[in-house]
Amino acid sequence: MSVPERLSRMIDKDNLQLFVSGVLNSYSQVFFSDKKSFSVILLAVTFVDPYAGFYGLISVLFTNLAGLYLGFSKTLISRGIYGFNSLLTGLGLGIWFAPGWHLLLIVILAAVLTLFISISAEGVIGKYGLPYLSVPFIITIWVVMLATRDLSALGISHRGVFTLNELYQIGGSTLVRIYELWHQVGLPPSLRVYFISLGAIFFQFNVLSGVIIAFGLLYYSRIAFTLSLLGFYSAFLFYEVVGANLDELNYSYIGFNYILTAIAVGGFYTIPNRTSYLCVICLIPIVALLTMSLSSVFAVFYLPIYSLPFNIIVLLFLYVMKFRVKNTNNLHTLFYQYNSPEKNLYSFLNETERFSRMPEVQISLPFYGRWTVTQGYDGEHTHKDEWRHALDFEILDDEGKPYRGTGDHCKDYYCYDKAVLAPAEGTVEEVTDGVADNRIGQVNLIHNWGNTLIIKHGDHLYSKMSHLRDGSIVVKKGEKVMKGQAVARCGNSGRSPVPHLHFQMQETPWIGSGTIEYPVSHFIWKNGPDDSFRFCDIPRKGEIITNVEVNPLLNKAFNFVPGQKINIREVRDGRSSNIDWEVKTNIYNRSYIQCLKSGSIAWFINDGTIWYFTYYEGSRSTLLYRFYLAAYKMQQGFYKGLSVEDQYPANLLFSKLLLFFQDLVAPFYVFLKSAYRVKYAWADNPVNPGMIRLESEAVCFVLGRETKKRRFMLLIDKDGIRELRVTGGNTKIVAEWEE
């Protein structure tokens, strides 16, 4: 295929949209952002010096074109990951050299070189799970600056020497007067240097550029803005305390190293909180020392250090964090990046609240039906010392008795000979069988645990079920078992005066191993006349509990399969429209529902028993957003009157004005709270329902006071979700799922 043919194939609608996104994101990625409006602001700032702006844009265009043509990742190109280093290279060259076709050629060559170095850095630095930051820019611009000393056709730029003359040529006397008025504005010296340092990130060495960037940064992220101030003024104070030359900050414009370091360490690669802010304060003096020493070294070669100190310290910090033997409760590096300090923080707080107790391996109750906890953790009989985290289960009748008749025989006990289930997928590690069941009231102290089954579920994680019925274990050592598979029967062997099931989790595979505290992933608690849903909790003595019994209607309603297309007729405030959704899965096997019209995405997880959304991205005006709020978390068993509660991330529920003020203090205090509640309200038949109604609500709290509530009603029948009704606020919506 010829070059023109390949280029023509590249310029289709999808690639063009991807290309435009890549160009814009190349600007915002300098501040670790993917916000398009922020990109436009930064792009405009680069044209304060038109020539620098032009060569910066050319560099980005050629880098992304080369990336597309050579077949590199479209996702990374569209995110601006390859383009932002080229942008900095083009801006730097455009500032230092006189414009002309010679410079244009050098910029294009430098753009391609930056792309190659970026991709190589992705392989070399990225294999350690680290970002390559602006390392490709530094290498490329040093290479070009050293090489151009031998290129006589390239002239050094004299722009900025005769500023007023240049402004007059661009905008006449009006622009000159605006410039003079602006410079008459009295700014504290430190604040002036702060603005110049911000502008210097894009090679615009003037206060106006810095002011525009500061407002753009405040718009993009309040946390990033406050960190930029913290980083700069920490350096400024350090310079004063140690008696360093403040003119270095004023004339070399290296203050941006402190700004970028603070944003990266304090709020982008870590969860912003008190500890991350303290890390910034501690690291900035180190950046300052490194800046001073490197400036002296590179002055020998007449090379600016640019952002080298920022790159060294941030990479060192992120690298050493990987060697921590304990991830403290206060300093958290990110697992998933939302490209916004606020989103990272609110998502982390929400996930911590929702899932902090959820272990990697989810354990279910090892039986069918309703059983009672007759001895819990720290039991009064046998659950002591290193075996304190264990549970005993029996079946009791309405009068609280564990047996029928006189209870003189094992078979009189309701739990005797009932199926025992594997609590999770695993491999049978140990089997002890052949111990006879005791007569009622007697115990076998020689074979303390009686007939026992141990299943391995992961490294250092085993479940143990003891006092099983003699000859009832139906699996063998080394055999694979599935969650919920019947593996034995409840008995009365070992140190067991009456039939019951002993259940514990442990870290080692031996029958006498000590126990560990480990939650049951989810279960239903019979709390008087009502049922309560418990999520990742420890059953307590006296509680009557059962696994969630999945209802076929609810299971079908929330069984969203990748590739499934959903057509909905929406009536909003009297206006009707058709909505199309599609269920998809990304390369990391994460499932989501996407609104095809708006592009909004709602991420979800369904383990067959519990359905829940994990995050939402996109417009809040869509029906998908309302469905996200309405069906935020669902257990798939129907228990009339049962309620399930949860909470939403703050940034997905409150107004932008409230969030603006919350963002400013969010690393230290969160005053915006939310609550999700769903009630299993009605079924046409309690035994075999053909239609179910669920009622949910999303509630907002400001400083503990309820401020807003939205209500939802989901109607489910044999075909799945049938209808969604939304009330509350200024909008009423009725949405009907079409077959």
C-alpha cells in the first residue's frame, strides 16, 4: 500500500476524531489531564508567542500522524500520551530559534525522534510500572540544541528583547497599551514569579500566560491548583531559609519543577490527603537541592536543566514506593487512574467505604437454607485463643430447639445429615474420614476435630469444616471443587456433643491450624419479622442466616451480557425519545453499559448473586445516569421488605458549585455525603413471582443535613427490566424497555 493510500485510509471519521482528541490531550497531559476545555486554554496560551505556538502545534501534529501511520496504539495517541513531549520540544525550539523553513525541518525531525524515545521509554521505564513523564522531551531537546551549534542556517531568536516593538507589529498601539497596563498591576514578587513559572511550563515567560494557566488549572482541578501553590511556596520558603539565591527562581524560571512535582506527588500519582501534602513539603527541598546542583553541572555544557529535577524526584518517589512492605493507611499510590485528583480521591474514598472489607476470595456460607450461629468468634465453649475466629452452625425450629422429639439421637437434630457446601472455588487439601459420630452428649477427645475437610482457596487461605458425618465426604484430596458444590454432610464426630457444623478460615493447611478473621461475602440475616442484607461481614452468635437465594427474575434482569443491545423508549417531561445502550467489555475484562448517543459509560460487576455499579463517566442528563443511581447495588434474591444500602462517589451526585468548595478541602475533610437505598417492595406472588417492584432513592447530605432526594421505581417481569420511573428534582422520567 502506497503512502498516499495509507494516509487516505487514516483520514476517516473515527481516526479524525481520535486524531483531534490526541492533539488536544497533548496539551492537557502536561498537567496530567484529559479535559478538553483545559486543553483549549493551554493551546491558546502557547500562542501568546505565536511562533512558539505554531512550532509546538506542528510538532504535535507530526508526532501523532507518525504514530498513526506506523501503527502505534490509537488509545495512547488519542490520550495525548505520545504528543505532550513533542509539544514541549516544539515549543522549546520555537522559542530559542528564529522562525523559518530550516527550523520547521528540525522541529519535524525532532517530533519523530521524540515519538521514538517516548515509545522506547514506555518499554524501558514502563516495565517497572512507572510513567516516563517528560524524559523524552529532555533528551530530544538536548540532542537538538547540541546538534544545532553546528547548523549555521539556524539563527537564535531575538524575540523578547524588543517586546514593545514586537507587540506593536502584532496588535498595534492598542496591544502595547494593554501590555503596559497589565505590567502596572501590583503583584507581590513571589506571586509574580509563581505566574511566570506556570507560563514557563509552556515556554511563555510572562505573567499573563501564567495567570491564564492558573485559572485553567483552577478550572480543571482545585486540588492540582492548591498543590501548585504548595509546591512553589515550599520552594520559595526553602530558598529564603537556607539563603539561596532567589534571583534563580525569578530569572531562570525553574519554579515549574516545584509546581509539577507537587501536583504529581501530592495529587495525581497518589491519593491526595494530609500525608501526600506532607510528602510534597518534604520533597520540594530535595528538588531544590537537586535543581541547584544540576544547574551548576549543566551550565558547563550551556544546557538548561528544564524539567530534569521534577522527573528524577517523581520517578524515584514512585519507584521506592513499590518496595514498601506495608501500604500504610495514609499514603496510597493509585491502582486505576481517572486523570483527575478529585476523581481519584472521591473514587478511592467511595471504594474504601464500599469494598475495604471485601477480600480477594469471597466466601459464602457452607450450607443451604436458614441456620443459626450457636457459637461465634471468642466463643464461650471452644473458640478460644488461636482458634477464636470460628463459627458453629445449627438449625433451630421456631421455638429455638435444635431437634425434634426427645433429641436423644443424632437423626433427631435438624442439621444432622444436611449437605455441607464448598464456600468458594478451590482444591481439596486435606480429608479426615472414618471417625464415628458420637452419641448425644458424648465427645471424642482423641479425634478432636472429627471428620474434617480442608479446601485451599488461594495462597495462605484455607477453609475448614469439621464434625462431619462419618462416611459423608464425597471429594478426595487434590480434587477441584466449585463454590456451592456439596462436599459432605453435617455430623457429630470429634469433640461435638450435639450435631453441628464447625467452620473456620485459616492460613495454613493443617487440621489443627489456628484461625483467622475472615468475612462472609454476603448473606441474609433473619432479623425478627424482617430480613437484612449483610455484605462482607462476620455472623454473630444467635443470628439466623442464609445464603442469598437467587430469584430467577432478578437474575435475568441484571444479567447483562457483552454484545447485548438494549432499546428503551423514554418519556421525559412529556417528550418521547428512543435510547440505545450496548453492553461492552474492555481489554481489562471490565464490563460496562454505554449510551450510544452520548457516549456515557456505567461500569458494573455481577458475580451472579450481587450486582453493583462501580463508576459512571459522562453526562448526568442521560437515562443511563438515572439507571446508575437507581440500580446502584442489587442483591438478586427477593425478600419482601428487605433493604440494601450503599453510598455514591461525591463527584457524581452534587452540583458543580458545591463540588468546587468541597474540592478545595477534600484532601482534609469531606462534608458532602450521599446514601443509596433500595427496598424490595412488592411481588405479585411471594413464592413464584412473575413481577417484582423495587423502590430506590439517592439522597444528598451537606454537613450532615439532607438537601436533595431522588426516587426511582424499577419494575421487573419474566422478560427482565420492564420500566424505570424517576421522580424528584425538576425532571420526571418514565422509561420502558422494548423487546
